[in-house]
Amino acid sequence: MEAVITTENETQVSTHIAPVLVLGLGNILLQDEGVGVHVVRKLQREYRFPPGVELLDGGTAGMALYDDLIDRSHIIVIDAVNAGKPPGTLLSLTTEQVPSFFRNKVSPHQMALADILAALDIMGKKPADISVFGVQPKDLELGLELSETLQSCVDPLVGQVMARLQELGYAPERSEVAPAG
């Protein structure tokens, strides 16, 4: 987000990075793999976020997300997580658990995110806080809709994100726009 600052004698362009990024990851063409994107889109439709919070549909952008992650103090990631649990199992990981979690993933966007976080760490720009809210997928076949099992997990994932934002001192408000089904 760029802000133009005008003074009597000069105009400056200031780039402001929101300290908190809510990042939905996944491939919406593979049913449950796209759950993170579905959650972020629901948040965008149904809530207004205070300054300091940015939402991003990261899809499967991989390394292209580098610039979006730099200089953040908190990153909240929502994604499908294959942890060998029953479909629909919600998972929550904190900063310390995230590196080992991403080392064991096979999804290209998760491997790229691990690489980005490692690069940020080397540069001394790693976020102080990373939260991952995930759910064990049921169906990864071609299709644009989540399985019924994961559809029932979207609201609980939204709740986890909202609770984490509250803990960080940000209070999103319900949008006046009617939610889309």
C-alpha cells in the first residue's frame, strides 16, 4: 500500500506494510487443497479489518510471495495440511512448530513458503510471530468446491483467525454486506 505525503515543498511516496498478514494458501482447482483461499475470501467478504491487517489470497504463488512477507511482524497462514489425521481435523501451529512442519510438506507452495521464511530469517527480517491454521483435507481431486467435510470447517477456521487477530490487538468488524453463500 502506497501513501502519498505532500508537504509545502515536496511530495514523497511512502510504502506502508501492514504488520499483520493473513495469508490463504492453496490450489482452488483441487477441491480441499484450496481451503486457505476459500477462508481468506470469506474473511474479505464478511469483515472489515483495521489498519495494520492485510488479507492476501496467496493461491499457489510460491516464491512470488517473498515481497508480501517481508517486514511483517505477524503472519497468519491458512492452508490444507496433510498430517495423516482424519479428514476435517483442525490443526494449529505456532512460530516454533512452523519450520519443522514445512520441512515435511510436499506441496510446492508450502515448500516455497518454507524457503521464503528461511531467506527472511537469514536477512534478519523473519516475522516475530507465525501462526498456521490448517485442516486435514478429504478430497484433492479436480473440482472448484470444497468437500462437504471441509465446507463445515471454514467457519471454525475463520474463528481461529479472528481469535488470533484479537490476541494480537486487532478487532475486525462484521461487514454490513450480506455474506455470500
